[in-house]
Amino acid sequence: MNNGMNISREALGAKIKSLAFAKTEAELFLDTHPDSRAALSYYHEIVDKLAELTEQYNDMYGPLTADASSSESWNWIEGPWPWQRDGDKNTKGDM
């Protein structure tokens, strides 16, 4: 799901983090403004974009979180750990 975008792991991770933050903020706003159609529309937009970028990240770099809901086996540890990737300068395992 690359959509022709050539984006670094760090840049994609940063976009995902900012969308996750925006999603949480929208959820908090909707807690106090549940009838706001604009906020709900914004929330759905953020959720869709977050899912798209998370899928892109998973395809390019491996899973961000442990999730066996779509698999019949626990494959979280099958790929290389973030610090074991070739050419990866990151040694702490962060995005």
C-alpha cells in the first residue's frame, strides 16, 4: 500500500505518531461534544488515515504492535527486531 510514496521509516513513524495523537485528542473532544458532526467526521478521517499508514508501515518495516487477530499463529517475533534491521541506525527499537 505504498501508493507511490517513498518515505523513510522515521518519517512514516512520525506521521503515525502524530495521527495517533490527533485521534486521541478527537476522542477526548467527542467525549464532551458527542453531537458534533464535524468532530465525528474528522475522527473518521483520522482513523482511516492512521489505518492506512499503519498498514503501510507494517508492510515496509514490520508490525508496530503485537496483534494476532488476523493470524492463526503468534508471529510477532518472527521478523527482525528493530535494532536488527540492516542499515538501521536506531539501537533503541523506537520508530
